[in-house]
Amino acid sequence: MAKYDSFVPSMQRRSPLALWSLAGWLLVCFAVASLGALASVDARGFYTQLVQPSWAPPAWLFGPAWSVLFTLMAFAAWLAGRGHRGAGRTRALALFVVQLALNALWSWLFFAWHRGGWAFFEVLLFWAAILATLLAFWRQRPLAGALLLPYIAWVSFAAVLNGTLWRLNPGLLG
């Protein structure tokens, strides 16, 4: 039972303050999502203009996928923030904020500014920041790290797609 307790916050630690903390992380994550959405206002039209690989997902899938991922990220940050006190927790949450900034930047590079090459190199840095965050969260609370697994999987796929779209569309993604 003690092993299970390390994965799930105990009932004793739930408080109104903890719920405000969760609400704060949800707000931060969805503020970043909104910033990325501003860059992606014309994303659907732009995305459909691109020569696509046969395995590219339909444009409508991105919104729901990112909504789920941002929700999981917020819960992961909340759990990590409730982990071990000290420098490890501070570092983990700082890494989380860095990867959020890189997340928002990618949308601007790719969709607003049509810089496929810059977006590709940035997504590699972004992926590394997610991995560092995942590992740091895992040290705080394994469940917090595990909640980032779908996120890193999606960004891995997105990196391959970004690179492929950049190669297939040199005129549109300079």
C-alpha cells in the first residue's frame, strides 16, 4: 500500500489550497494553449495547402489531442508541485515552464511565420525539454512523469511530421 500512496496524493493532503493550485496549473496550461491558438488561427487552411504524407492526421484531430495533452500536463505539474520539497521540485517546475514556452513558440514558427526549418530545430529542443521535465517530474512523483508520456509521444510524432512537411513543402515552409 505504501508504494501506491507515492503515486496518488493522499486524502489528508487535499485541501482548498491544493485545488487552487490545480486550477492555477490548468489556467497556465490553457493560457499557453491559447497563445499557440492565436498563432494557429489560419492553421487549418495552411495545413490543408501543404503536401501531406499519407500518414498525416486530419487537421480536425489536433485541437482535441492538444486539449487532452494540456489537461494531462496541468495535472502532472500539480502532482510534481506536491512532490518532494526542495531544489528538485523547483527545477522540475522550472523545466515545465521552459517546455511550455517552447510549446507556444513552435506554433508561431510553424503556423504563423511558416518557418518549417526553424520549427523543426525548435521542436527537437522542445522534445528534449519535455524529456527533461518528464524525468524531473518522475523523481517528484512517478505518476506526474507518467502523465507526460502521451505528450512526449505526440511531440515525437509531431517532430517527424514537421520534418517531413518541411522537406515536402520547401516553397511554403521556408
